[in-house]
Amino acid sequence: MPAGSSWRQLYGVAVLTGIGFTMSLFIDSLAFEDDMVYQYADKLAVLLGSFFSGLAGYLILRRSQSR
């Protein structure tokens, strides 16, 4: 680990990696070509998951910085 970093910061960065949603949206468009209902539901689920991953990662990193 880099000097000056902690395990909590490493965990925060690991949680932030859940934001990578562009590949999920691409696979979704390939999997459900005909049914638009599934495409909208999948895109919403991926975007919500990415949002909550970003929020959780931010909060973990913010909390680890103050210590």
C-alpha cells in the first residue's frame, strides 16, 4: 500500500469501483434488443447501483480522511 494510506481508504476505493456502469449498459442493450421495458428497468437499476456505490465510497473516504 502507498505510504500514508489506510485499510479504510483502500476499502473506500474498492467500493467506488462499483461505479463502472458503462459496460453494464452496453451488455444490457445487447441482451434485450426487442423489449424496451427491460432496457429501462435495467438502466435504472444500474444507475441506482452506481449512485449508491459512489455515495458509499465517498462517505467511507470522507470518514477515513478525518482520522
